[in-house]
Amino acid sequence: MKTLQDWLDHCERLHPKNIDMGLDRVRAVAQRMGIQFHCPVITVAGTNGKGSTCAMLEAILGESGYKTGVYTSPHLVHFEERLRLKGEAVAIDPLVDAFERVERARCQVPPDVSLTYFEFSTLAILDLMARAELDVVILEVGLGGRLDAVNIIDPDCAIITSVDLDHMEFLGPDRESIGREKAGIMRTGRPVIVSDPVPPQSVVDHALEIGADLWRLGVDFNFSGDKQQWAWAGRDRRYAGLAYPALRGANQLLNASGVLAALTALRERIPVTAQAVRNGLAMVALPGRFQIVPGEPTLVLDVAHNPHAAAALAVNLDAMGFFPTTHAIFGAMADKDLLPMFERLNPIIDRWYFTDLPIARAETGVRLCAHWQGVNKRGDASAQAFGDPVHALQAAVAAADPADRIVVFGSFHTVGGVLKDGVPRLSARHMNP
């Protein structure tokens, strides 16, 4: 009997590529396994905002009494985080059983189908969801949309949160190309919610070409708000006097607006009450999305790992008010567009702590530091490199005053690295007795 880690190691070795775009292999195994859903499916694609959107959908639907299944990726600390059934992370034993079923099916499709880590694990999770007697399934796209493994499932509603530059070696060199890939989750005659305020024309065009029911922010639904509350209006449905979502950040109203549009589009099949909407938005939680941990200094955790997300992080950090010094732990994959990220955050961050990450695709802390030094124009800023996020955080805590703040951002592996033993509660050095 293999352990979960044994199966994950097996998945890492199985295919020569970490990412191999295409649906033929994964679809062949899924058909052999008989994976299918008899409840509404919502698929969520986008450059940023997917995880927050899935979390809000889960919270509102859970408040309405529905049995939900949510698949998101990657995970922060434990693989089991990727699948939540009825509001709880899946247990390890059912996951192991599902991996065994995938392997049996994979070896029955001649010749043995070679699946990537993501494809293999996605099939295991879809299989568990299909067996769980759920009322609604929420699937987050891993990369792109058209050729992502979750797209073997036909959604009853698609959501595209935002389209910006990321994973360009796989998805294309510009927003139009990337938008075309994300538009691949749309289905003829079914609603697609586009919560990007200025979507690429390729997204709109594809919806028209295939006859999807397009819901656009600013056209089919909209939101407004003041400092105390916000309101949403869509096709034949309005919500007024809403409390702001418990997830922090200016961008969360865009995500929440898309969620309310999706629930409105599906209201005949999965109706929700106004009270469930209020309660769900008020109680939604998602680690690592502009997560502020009180302490001295204040700790901010954010998985911003591309220029679009870094710009949102900068806005949110500005809105926090004054801090004497901002320290930042940062680690990223080697393929990331670092220059615009540094340009956007350099005015805010005074001390950088660059870190290695435990994954082959990651850039080293030393090289990240060199990239930063090549563009830094601030004489009062400093940077150093560390072997892992924990040691980087320890150095930042040792250097920080109680009134400072420490921001941990970049890859999921950066934030996950400081969360592996739980959420840190910081106490600056001279605050200790």
C-alpha cells in the first residue's frame, strides 16, 4: 500500500514534462474511470482571483445548505488542501484510494497513458468528487483553460476572473492570446461570467462565436459602494447594503461581483437566499490572499506571483497606512516577469529578503537579489538572500521594529514555506521579555 507521498512522487516521475498541454490523454483515462457529475458544475479560470472566487462560491453555497466540492490548486502546505468536500479538506485515505483507481485505469488504456502530476492528481480528485453525492461542484483551472485538465468536464457556468500576462510560454505572448485560452472553458448556450472590467476582445468574440450566454461586468451586472457597504445589480436581481467580503483587498469586489452573477445565472438550479449571500461573504476565509496577521510587527501573506497581482498587492499595502519600515520575503519561479513586479513594489518595500524555494523551477534567492540590484534606484533600500522562507522570515523579524510590517509574497511555495508549522505570530526582538 503506497502512502499519499508515494503516489505524489510517482506522479512526478511518470511524465517527462511538468506541463504538457492537451486533453486527449487525461480524457481517455477519465472515460475509462467513468467520471461524470449529476449536479451543477462551475469552472473558474483567470490570471488572478480564481481562488478567492471559488472560496466565496463555496461559502455562500455552504450557507445555503448545499453540499459543495471545491478543487483548487496549487496547495500552500498540504496536498489535501486541493480538495474540499462539504467545507472540509479531504482525508488522506480516500485520496490514496483514488490515486490507485487512476493508476489502474491509466494502465488499462493501451499503451499505458503517461499523465503529468497535475493530470494524474486532477483525475483522482474528480473521481472523489463524483463519488461524494454533491449538490454543486466548483473547479479551479490550473493553467489557461482550453487545454487544462479540468476542462474535460463540461461546466454549467464558466467564470473568467481576470486576464493578464502570466505563463506566456504556454498561453501566448499577449492578453488576446491568453484570453483565447481562458475562453476555452465556455460552452454553447451556457452562462459565462466575465468579471474582468476590460476583457480581451478574444474572450467576447469566442462567447459570440459559440453562442455562450455572456455576462459582462459593466454590461450585464455591476457594483457600487461607499466606505460602509456595497451593492450589486444584475439581470432581474439586486443586492443592497452588503458588508464588504471578509477577504481583504480592493480587487475582491470584482471577484464577489462575478460570484453573484454566477449564482444569479444558476438560480433556478441552485437558488440562494440574500441572507446566505450576506453570511457567506462575511465569513469567507482563504489563507495567503492579502492575509493580515496581527502582531508586532504586522505580517502580510499574499501569493502575488505575477505583475498584475503585484500591482494589486501594492495598492492594498498602500491602503494599510503608514509603517516605518516594510520588510519583504520574496521567492518566485524562474520564468516570472520580475521587472514590473520590482518597479511596482520598490517604492513600498525598504528591505528585501530573497529566498530559494524547494522546487526545480524556482529562481534562486541569489539570482533574485541580482535581478533586483539591476533595477533598484533607491539608495536607502537593501537586500539579501536566504536558503528558505523560514530563515528569511527569521532574519526579517530580527531586523524589524514592533511598528514595522513584514510582507511574505510570491510563489505559493514562499507563503506555504512560512505556514508549514502554522500561522506565525510575530513578536519583535526587543518586545520579548
